[in-house]
Amino acid sequence: MIYSIVKMTIRRDNTATLDRKVVVYKGDKNVEIQFEIVESIFKQYKKEGQNVIENLHASYGQLVIIKPNYECVVSEIAPTKDGRIVFVIPNEMTDESIDVGPYTFQIRMFDESMESRVTLPPVIDGLMVLEAIVNE
């Protein structure tokens, strides 16, 4: 599977930023985006280190996405992978012209038992779907 790793920072002012925007093109499908959270206001007791997902023992992640037409999409809850939240961009997200544009999203992290959940601040326009030169 083709994948991309993106680093996310959660600031004290309750904003989230990426080291770069995630850009895919109309017609792209099954592209895996791995979000690594390198800084956060959330901590696990007596744990230190750079990887927030590992420090929080976040075993699962989920994305809540607002499409350009303001439709809300909630991804499947998926296991974390190598200390990253994993999201696979499905074909349904890039198959129509109405899907082209900026997406805002939030990440939810769950513990192993899924009893504890943390919702991170939204990343405004963090994902872009653009028109490809040719759509076949």
C-alpha cells in the first residue's frame, strides 16, 4: 500500500497543525495516511518521550472529517500502527467533483479497551483533494 507520514502538533491554545498539508487527487484511492503526533497537551502519568500516541497507550484511532460540501464523514476505528494513527483514503472520498477542495478533520484516540477516548483539536483545511490532469 502507498502511504505518507504526516507529523501533527497540538498546541496549548487548542489548535492542531501539520508539518505539511495532505494532498491527494481526484480518483486517488487506498492511500494510507499515517499521523504521528509529536506534541500534545495530553499526557500519560509517568511517561516521557516524543511519541504522544505511544505515551498515551492509544491503541486505536478514528478520523472525523468535514468535506468541502460540509458533509461529515466518520472513519472506521482502526488500530494504531508504529505509534501512528492510520487512515486509508477510500475511493468514495475522491470520486466526484464535489469532493474536490479543502477538508477539515479531527482525530480521536482510544485506549486498548476503548473505554477512554480523547478528541484532538481540528486541523483546519489539513487535507486537500485536487483535480488531476486526467481522471481515468
